[in-house]
Amino acid sequence: MKFGLILPIQSQHEPLDVLIDEIIEEAVAAEAAGFDACFLPEFHQAHGGAIVSPHLIGAAILRATTRLRFGAAVLAAPLHHPVRLAEELIMLDWMSKGRVIAGLGIGHQVPDFRAYGVDRDARGAITEELLDIMTKCFSGEAFEHAGKHFDVAATITPRPYSQPRPPIWMGAHSRAGLERAARWSDLWLSDPQRDVATCGRLADHYRAHATRLGRATAVGLFREAWIDDDADACRRSWGQHALAIHRLYYNVGVYRKVFEPWVDEVRDRAAFTFDRLAPSRFLYGSGSDILTTVDEWKSLTGCEYMALRMRHPGGPGHSATLEAIARFGREVIAPLHGSHAN
């Protein structure tokens, strides 16, 4: 099992310049603790401002580390031009000597599609074209593409440092999205809203479609996570802040009855509780608690990767997060890799 760290894009307590310095330090700490990679989400038009260009901050993180990989988790692909995105990934790939991950999804926020002037209803088709064009860009060969959404003639150089290209990770939860991930990606990354049992069913569909196509598969889980002396301590110091993020997800319609049958029961904030959300979504407790849960989730989903978000805008803050990262390395990553590493 490998672990990645999903970094925060916003803080309620620090200005953005301070937060950027802090997350670079947290990435350095993650490398020292044995994490495989770190990630930044793509989010636009946040109240109060937030990090809006994951790859720009990723470049700073890659320069500050020597082993840690970096990727977006995930970019809203239709908001990007495929040639520009391919060139950006190629430069990050060369700068880091092969440590960049291309994290892609189709996006969902209506205001962001309006801001970029992109047809939200066509986001799946746009993403398919984008992936096709990016593949041609990575080849280093001359190509022409005349499609519904892009008309491109180019020879993109240099070819990527990683051959044949940087790994592509895709987030999705619809049938079409899972099948797209099976066609194009090297790893399917779950979203943080779906419970682990649902993730297992989605992973089965992704694997089945990839098998029909003769493609290899890998599964990653995006989860909230915190480590302390026990589950109650995590809940007191961290739980309310993780819950606040998921209340935001609920407000923008990401929780859906097809996956969460209880969603119509949530009429107000009081009904959207930690006890409802935490099981099978939040990875927390002591090191031994977490190791037990990791084994359970792996058996349910077949995952080989967990991308964990520890810090949220409300807290705990930078110092506590650094301590949690180091402790997770000592109590979870080291035992897994030392005694029964995959």
C-alpha cells in the first residue's frame, strides 16, 4: 500500500502567501515520513480566495523535494486546452525527472464552466478529445486533429522525460466516467464522498471494463485522515473540520441519492453528522486503528493507493498537521513497508 497526501488549498486562519509556504513545508515533511506523492485539488471562485493553479504550486513542491511525486487530484480537464496542458506536464516531468502525475477529471461546478466559457453538458466529450490530443502531443510526432471541440495541428517537443508519458490518474464515479478511466488512465481515484463499499462496486466496474480492453488497472481511494492517540481524540480536534468540508460538498450537490440513499433525510446541518459520514469515509484513530482499517478497505476495494487529506481550512493548523504527518509515517507507513509491504 502506498500513501499520498492531499494538501489544503485554503485556510481560515492564514493568508494565502503563508499557506503556500506551509503546504510546501508539509510536502517536504510528507516525503520524510515516507509518503509517495502529494496532490492539490483544482477549485475556482472560492469565498475568500484559494489556490487556483495546482501545477504552479506543484512546481515549487517538486523543487523542494527529491523523491516525492506531485499531481492534481484532480484537474477539471475541460477547462484546459490539451496542448497547453500537455506542455505544462512535460515541463514538470523534465524539471522533476519523472515525478509528475497527470490527474484528470471532467469537472462539475457550474460556475467554473461559466467562468471559462465551456459547455458543461459536453464535458465528457471534451475530456475524451483532450485525452486523445494529449496522447498525440506526448508522442513528439507531427499530428493533426479536427474534432468537434478542438482543431489542432502541431508537433509538440520535447517528448516527456517519462516514457511513453507521465502516468494518468482519473477521478470518476459515473458508469461513463469509470469506462473512460479504464480506457485512458493508469489509476482510477475514487472521490471522497463515496463510502468504501460503494467504491468497491465502482472499482469492480472499472476493472471489468479495463479487462475487456486488455488494459492494466490500479485503484486509489481519496479519504479524509487524521492520527492521534485514539478515535475520540481525532474526533475532538479534527472531526468537525473534516465534516465541514463534506457539508460544503452536500451543498453543491455532490452527495447523490444513487450512491447515498439517506441523502433525502438530510434537511439541515444537524442531520449531516459525523456519525453519518465518518464510517467508510474517514480514516482516523491511533496507528493501530488505522492499520486495521487500511486492511479492511483494501479487502473491500482492492485498492493499492490511498490519497489522504489531513488538513482542512478550519484546522487543525500547520504545526499539528506536521506532527500528524510524521506520526502517520512512523505508526502506519513504516510498519506496513517494514513488515508486510506490498
